Amino acid sequence: MLLLKTECETCHAPLPNSGPDAYICTIECTFCESCTEETHKGFCPNCKGNLVLRPTRPQKFIEKYPQRDE
Ligand SMILES: [Zn+2]
Ligand SMILES: [Zn+2]
């Protein structure tokens, strides 16, 4: 189960589940769109994996499995 972290690890912008612009790597380092594209150029600075658009979690699952950072 994805953690769906709550903020960008670089600039700490909030990244709610409903937002369209959260990116994750394979181990769930999480970044906003501008950090992903402009700062990191599509690759995770921690593990060097590629960053992809994070899927949103349907509301009925968010109630059961809320966003968390760890
Ligand atoms: Zn950011
Ligand atoms: Zn990573």
C-alpha cells in the first residue's frame, strides 16, 4: 500500500491525495510537479529512480487508509 505522503520532500508544498501533481519514485520519495520537472528533471535525487505521476486513492479507501508520511 502506498503511503501517499502529504508533502513534497524538496519544497514541502502540500500534496493532498486529490491533487493532480504529486510524483513518486519506486520507494515513494514524493515530490511536487515543479520540483520533479525543474529541480530533479524527472529523477529522484535520493535513489536516482524515475519519478512518475502518483495515482490518487478513491475516497472510500482514503477513509480507511488515510495519507501518511511513515
Ligand atoms: Zn516541491
Ligand atoms: Zn527515491
